[in-house]
Amino acid sequence: MAYHLCSSPSSLLHDRQPLCNSLSSPPKLGSKTSTFTYSFKPTFLPSQPKTLLQITHVSIQDPIPQETQNLNPSKGNDSQYPDGKSGSSSKNYIWINPKSSRASQLRKNSYDARYASLVKMAESLNSCSPNEEDVVEVLRGLGDRILEQDAVTVINNMVNPETAYLALRYFQQRLKLSREVILYNVTLKVFRKCRDFERAEKLFDEMLERGVKPVNTTFSTMITCARLCSFPHKAVEWFEKMPSFGCVPDGVTYSAMIDAYGRAGNVNMALSLYDRARTQKWRIDPVTFSTLIKIYGTSGNFDGCLNVYEEMKALGVKPNLVIYNTLIDAMGRARRPWQAKIIYREMKKNGFLPNFGTYASLLRAYGRARYGEDALSVYKEMKEKGVELTVVLYNTLLAMCADLGYVDEAVEIVEDMKKSGTCKPDSWSFSSLITVYSCSGKVSEAEVTLNEMFEAGYEPNIFVLTSLIQCYGKAQRTDDVVRTFHRLLELGITPDELFCCCLLNVMTQTPKEELSKLTDCLEKADSKLGHVVQLLVGEQDNDEEFKRGLSELFDSIGSDVKKAYCNCLIDICVKLDLSQRASLTALHVWINDLTKALESGEELPPLLGINTGHGKHKYSDKGLAAVFESHLKELNAPFHEAPDKVGWFLTTKVAAQSWLESRSSLGLVAA
């Protein structure tokens, strides 16, 4: 009696119910095969495992019948049954006793051995030349009686898209395929492994031309191929084709589309699918969670990033390194360096080692928030581990050093940059280093760096020249300030508000006898600002003209520099002993901002106040309080000095609103 046997008993352990079995007696030479069938229930000894044996008619010499085929279940993520159906059950297998004298021979005739030979054939096809002659030569090893499942196994184990297509043609020409779509699906998976989306699309079109109807697996393969190739819009396109072919996406496909829609920019659809995923408990992979975190981070919903992270952990999905890096980066953009630090510690606690992406996200997070010691600690660790920095990361560190006044550290970073062999200082690098020197009053070092910048082929930009003017101003080198200003004009650079603010600040440090030199510069940079400063420096006694000039100036500048302009103008007034003009400047700006807040519908606080200080300035025992009180009376403003708070003038929201509305109706406040 001959049987087809399987060397692995694993399939038997899942099917313990009694089954009907077919046996045949061995045929006598020259006689017909006689077959009889009977049903039996095996009897187990107490000490024996209850392993159920299934017996089927087969000859060792005959080819293995198709119903006995089964693919190795341990192979990768690509299912051996792309139509979604399971393979043959355990009824076609029998356990081989390893102690049997025939065990070795029986194993050779099992499908496990055949499967191993098919895998080797796939490897040969991967390495052979991509021409029909060579592919046919390899596949001749299958003989003339090829099984459909053999074809699926061979292509499913291939990674060469060119020879895989030729193998598909070979099998189509020689086999009468019962499920041709399966063969197409495994070929599409080869293209997916190679991230060859163009070939995958062409093969799909060919499949339709041959009248082969795609199934769910076909579309899921096309969608995941598009995702792997970073074509999210294509993934969306293929997903939306499914209904027209009668295919209904399953939870796995829907979950993948959260990622695809998110990457394609359709945030609403991605979040809508995510809501469904939570409700219907779809399985979501870490890649999709990473995309969701990016979606929330891009939209500025940084709490949403953390919520997704917590939900992921609650579902038992373990964060990977990409997710940790994405979270750290999001917290950096949110300017929450403390949370970036917490996530980084958790990442290391869970056994992940930081990579370049981790370090880059940490440097950006700490650098933006000016966490100097933390940023420099990360930089030191990167150097110790030999992790190379990009120019952008070097410049992030240098910008932080410029803001924090880290002179020595900035110099060391630039030197490291020059020695790296992969990065050279660019205009931003030189700009930051000049700023560091300028803020520290190191004039000669700033000038040397400027010359080095010229030698490297970079022209100074407005940031460099602004830093230089600040540097020369601190050193009271007024002529160099003027020279730098003229260089800016020669380079065709238009002075911006920050540059003008820097000039104003320099004026507060310049001796009175040299102020006129800077006034000329300001008039060329901004005529409205120059006019107001000229009224101060020229000591023209015309408060009405001064008020009109202030109104025009503050209506024309951005809110981000308004406070700085106001403070500098007050400082200049103080420098020139013009307390009246100082109070006018501050009061005008405050009333103007209050009026605009009211007009925009902003809710005012119940109590409003003006703080003029404690009288430490030399021109008044009460500071600006006395001058402010005089102006408030002229304006008929409902502010009254607080008896228990020195320098404070208070009023109620109702009184302030009534007064501001009456001023607007009389046209006394500039629009």
C-alpha cells in the first residue's frame, strides 16, 4: 500500500474529528487496481497523543495530485493564497514516524521537499538573464506535468520583476488555469517587492484585457504598492476604483487608506476613516499611526498627536522608532521641548537606539526653544557616535548660540563644521557667527568673519548687516554704522522694519552730537520714522505735528515691531530730556491699540490700567505719572490715579468703551 505522506504533523493537530478515509490495496503486476473504502475511528492508547491520521490514495511514482498541494505556511507576509481562500486542509496529510526506517524516503516524496525545490527554482529565476530563453531553460526543470500551485509557489518566491513576468507567460501558455487571478496577484506582489508601480499598473491592464476579473487582494496589492512607492494619490485612486469592480474593502485596506489619504493631503477623509477604525476596531499598523501623528502635527493640533500616541498604546500597538521620531519632531514644532525629552526617555527605556532622525528632531526641538544645555548635550553625543550633521542642523545650533550668547560654543561648532568634510559654512552660518560676536561687542572678530564670508563667495544679507550695525552701535562707532548702512543700499537691499528698529536702538546709545548722522540714515530707510525722529532730535516744539507723525508711523508698521519702536522712541525722549514727548508716544500707542481692539470686537477686561513706573527717571519725582495725568485730562479720558498703587491710572471697561466710542464718532482718533 502506498501513501502520500507529510513530514510535518502540525496540520493534523488542528483537526481532531473522525473522518472517512480511503485506502487502496497495491495493484498486482498486470492487473487493475482494486479499491475499497471503509470508515474507521482510531483507538488511542492512554499514553499516546491523540493524533488523527488521514490516508489518501496516491502512488509514490505518480506526480503529487493537486489536492495534496500546500504552500509552506511560514513564508513572509505575502499570502500563498492571494484570493483570500485557505489552502487544502489537513485531510491530505499523514504524520511520518521519524523512527521509521522509511522516514527519509517518505520525506523526499512529501510536498515539503517539492516546495523546497520550487523555492530554489525561484532563486535561479531571480538571478538568470531577463530573456525568454534563459527563463524557459530554468522552468524546464518542472517537467511536463506542471501543477497550477507549483506556478504560484515559484512566482510568489521571486523578487526579479522582469523574469517574474516571463515566468507568468510561461505558465499561462502551458497550464489550463482554474484561478488565473491568483497567478496575476503573486506577480503583482513581485512588482510590489521591487516597488515597481509602473509595471504593476501595466500588468493590471493586461489582466483586464484577458478577461480576468480582479479580486480584493488584487486591489490591496496595488494600494500597498503605491504606498511603498510613495504615491499616496495613486493609492487613493486605486481604492476608489474598487466598487466599480464589485470589490468591498476590508478593515485592513481601510486602515491602510488612513495613511494614504493623509499623505495625499485629504486630511478630512483620513480622520473620518480613523474615527471608523476606532468604532469598528480595525487593526491599524504603526505606519498609519505615524501618518496620523503627522496629520495632527501639521494642522497644529499637537495635543491630537499625543492622543493618537496614547490610543495606539492602549490598543496594544507598540511604537516603533519612526513613531518616536515623529512625536519628538511634533513636540519640537509645538515648542514643547520638555515633552520631547519625556518621549525620548521613554523611547530609550523601551530599547530603541536613537538614529539620525531622532537626533535631528531633538536638536530642532531644543534649538528652537533655546534649551542650550540640552541641545549641546545632544550635539556632543552625536559627535561621540560619529553621526554626521547637515548644514541645516549646524545652523540650528548656531542660531541658538546667537540668541543665547554662546560665543565659545558657536566658534567650536563652526570649526567642527569646517573639519567635517561633508559640510561647509554657508551664508546663514556666517550670519549667526557674526551675530554672536556682535551681541558680545567683539567688533574685530565680527569683521574677520565678514571677510571670511566674502572669501567663501557669499554677500552679506540684511541679517548680517543688521548685526554689524548693532555691533558698531554698542562700540559707539557711529561712522561705521553709517558706512554699513550705505553698503546695504549699494547691495540693493531694502531696509526692513527690524533693520530700522536696530538703527533706532543704536540711536539710544549714540552721543547726542552724533545723532544727526543717524537721523539721515533713518529718513532714507523709512521716511515716516525719520520724520518722527527728526522732530525729536531737532527739538521742534510742535506736539500736534508729533502726534500726527506718530499716528502715521504706528498705523504703517507691523504689530511685531510696534512695541520695540515705542520703547526706542521713549528711550530717545529720555535721552534728550523730552518727558512730554515720551509720554505722548506711549499714550498714543496704547490708545490706538485699545481702539483697534474695540473695533475688532475683542472683549475688554473689566478693569483697565496704565502703568507709568515708580519715578526713577531724573526728570520727574513721579516718573511719567505727572505728564500722563496732564495728557489724560486734555483727552478727557476716564482714567484716575490709583491712590494705593504708585504710577497706576485705572478705569472700568464700561467707562473706557464709552470714551473710545465718543472719540471715534468725533473723528479724533486716526483710523
